[in-house]
Amino acid sequence: MKFSAAVTSLLVASASAFGSSKAPAFTPDSTAFAYGLPGSISPITNFDPLGFAATADYETMKQYREAELQHGRVAMLGALGMLVTEEPIEFHPLFQADNKDIGPAIRHLDEVRAVNPAFFELLAIVIGAFEFNRALTGWLAPGDVFGSGRIFKEDYFPGDVGFDPLGLAPSDPEEFLTLHTKELQNGRLAMLGWAGMVAQELVNGKEIFVSAGLSVDRFDPSKLPVQF
């Protein structure tokens, strides 16, 4: 089990990756869809079938964008993680997976819990640290929310917590907003893709590349620590 080294590396790397805000100053446009926030692309620039954006004020729209962006980022990591930890790649930072096939990604946490239950407590601490940093960066103090009617700090741009370890954030405002739109679009696709892969594995219990006929099925469900 390599989880201790993985968690330690994650904490050290993340501590040095956060910096100052990368987003340019943004002025909302009340006449534009979603107040002009990035995320709209052709051919359906005003996609809002349930009317959330149509009835939202600017502060609420920022909350929607923040939630969408964060879920998209998690989904991008999750979709990639599902593919690389299964057959035929089987790169798993927590296990020596070359000596056995631990099956579809939806069952990997069963193995984690069986091998080392403390992993989930450590995971909760790591996630809490990230979320606490995000709250300090973008959120008003609880006492200030009731007085101002706002949740975010006035100059906070949705999703911009200063995390840019590779220095990819453009300094040009237009380029930054374009990149932000690309991130949103990739996140939206990842949310759909991740949900589809999970549904597929729940249906037949097989890994994605195995279901696609691109890999040999070596998985033996009887060896799992938790049986259903």
C-alpha cells in the first residue's frame, strides 16, 4: 500500500501550487446571458433549458458557475482516474496493481477500505484542506454574508483560487476568459462521461476497456474484500 506516500506528496505539492488570483477584473453585463460570464459557445450560446440563468441575479449566477466549475474539475480527474487505473493501463498510485486485477474503478474503494481503513480519514483531511483554502480565497466571513447579501468576496472570480502550478493562466484578459470557457466545456463533458462510465460498470461489472473489447478481462470478483 502506497497511500501514505501519495497523500504526503499531494499535501506538499498542493501547498506550493496556490498563489494569487489569476483572473482579470470582470464587469458583469446585465444584458448578456449569464451576465457575460464565460462558458457559452456556439451553436447554443444561451443553453439554459430549465431557466436557472434567466431568473438568477449576478451573485446567484456566480454560485452556479462556481459549483459547475468545481464539479467539472472533479469529474475530469475522476474520468481520467477511472481509465488509467483499469485494464490495460492499471497505473494505480495506491496499489501494486501489477500482481492482480482489482477490477472496475467503482470497486476500488472497497479494496482501499479493506487494506487500510485510515485512508478515508486522511482523504477527508486533504479534501477539507482544499475546501478551506477555497473558502478563505473566495468566500465572505459568515457574519458578513447576512449584512451584505453576498456569499463571495466582491472581486472573486468563480473558480479562481490561484491554483496554477504550471503557469498556464494567460495574462491577457480575453485569453483568460477563453481558457476559462474551455475548462468549463471540458468539465461538462467529463461530468457526462464519468456518469456514463459509472453507469456502464454498474450494469455489467466490467472495466471500460474490457467492455469496449480493447482489453482482456482478468478480474475475478471472488477475490474482492467486499462481496455484493
